[in-house]
Amino acid sequence: MSIFELIPGQKISQKEIPDVRSLVKSRGIPIISIASLALGIGSSIVLLALSVGPDVVIFILLMVALLPVICVYRIIAQYDADVEARAPEFFYDLSEQVKASGSIVKALKRVSRHEYGIMSDEVTRILSEVEDEGYEIATSLQAMADRANNRYINRSVSVIREALTTSSNLESILKMVAEEGRLALSLKKAKQSGLSSSVIVIYFTAVIFLAVLMLCLTSFMHMSGEMGQASGMGEIGMMGSILPYYILSVSVAICTGLTIGEMRDATVFGGFKDAAALLLLTFIAYELVIFPGFDLLGAYGL
């Protein structure tokens, strides 16, 4: 039995099932980021009430704030990448069929037999709306653009709708839209390829910064520990003296990740995964080396 026929005597239309990606896009990633941050703050309050150390609390707060946004951004980015890769093919094939048949509806029928990835469902839906529900082609195209919520689709549909009312050469307009999409895709790939070396350099710089800070702090802690035994400062005092450096390192990790995202993806949200990776590296370095007071220079007899 189909999941759309679970209620006896009633079919649930597939269109009525919420599109999670569309729902996320309509709410916006900034709203989801605020909700994730609120969840992270709530988690940190609970941990503080349980007397968990401030280093762990800071790490959990930031990770809880970052991870949901990473997942949401990945879903949207994958969808947009598929749309931007397959939509130019769809518009080009549509232009060829318009040239052959002279009718955009007949052209839609023919191209609906082809495979365009995630765009195939949209093509079928447009054809169904035009033929079965009596929608105008311009209205169906605009509805598709609203669902996709993609900049390339929005621009393309705007141009095509204008051509449907003011231009007699729809074939040329569709070809122009397809070529624009292919050019934008090739430029985007070239940009990402050129930036890959820059991203590696930024990661390397962040790791070097963390390594130098580890050497300095562990040496400082070793010398201060010997003095602290006489003064009675103890481990708690040492934790308090190192904590500002931990906060500094965490801030550098977050800012570095967001900078990578702005460079590579033209949005800071794309850098949340890089920020999470650098944050995890920083947390591990402090928990395994710095906070335990492991003397790195002493280990090598320096």
C-alpha cells in the first residue's frame, strides 16, 4: 500500500507532504543559527549546573550551535548544486524542442521523458499543472522558481516569463538562459579550484598557531607548576590562568573557519564545518596536552 493511501477512502497528495528543504529555505539559515545557538546556551547552562569544567562547556556550546547549521547548509548546498548543474541542460533541451515543435507545451512533453536529476520532478509537475489543472505556463514556471528558491532559477524564470509575453523568439531566450547557467557553473568550479590551495594554507597557518601556543603554554605551565607547589596555587589556579588562552584559541578557530567559508562559498555558513573541525582540533590539543600540563619541550630534553 502506498503511503499516500494510508487513510481509508482518502488519498494524500504528494504535494501536501512538507518539503523539508523548502521549509528550511523559507525560514532561512540565520533563523536556524539563532535557534541552534539558543540550544547550545541551554546545554551549557545544564552542564554548568552539573559542575562540568568551563573548557568542556564552551566546546559543547559551540558544537551544538554549529552542527545543526552544518547539516542544514549541506542539504541546501547539495540541492542548489544539483539544480545549477541540471537546469541548463533542461533549458537547452527545451529550446531544441520548442524549435522543432513550435509549442512550449509540446516541448515540455518531449523533454519530460529525459532525466534531469532533481529537476525531473519539477518538469513533470509543470506539465501536470499545465495539462491537467489548466495553469498558464508562466504561472507554473513561477511556482517552480518559488519552490526551488535558487538564484539561477529565479533569474531564468523571470527572463522566460518576459519572453513568453514580449518576444516571439523563445528558442533563443531559452538557449541564452542555458548558456548563462553553463558559464556560471564553469566559473564557480574554476573559482573553487583556485581557492583550494588558499584554504590549505589557512588550515596550515591555524595548525601552526595552535602548535606554537601549545609549546609556549606547556613550558609556562611546567615552570609555574614548580613555583606553585611552594605557593600552594595548585591545579585550579593553573586552569584559571590557561583558560583565557583557551578562549583565544577557540575564537581563532571559529573566525578562521568562517573566513574560509566566506572565501570558498561566498557565505559564512559554508565555513561552519571548517570552524567545527578547527574547534575540535583545538579542544583535543588543550584536553590532551595543555590542561594536563604535558611538557612538550621537556619531552625532547629542551
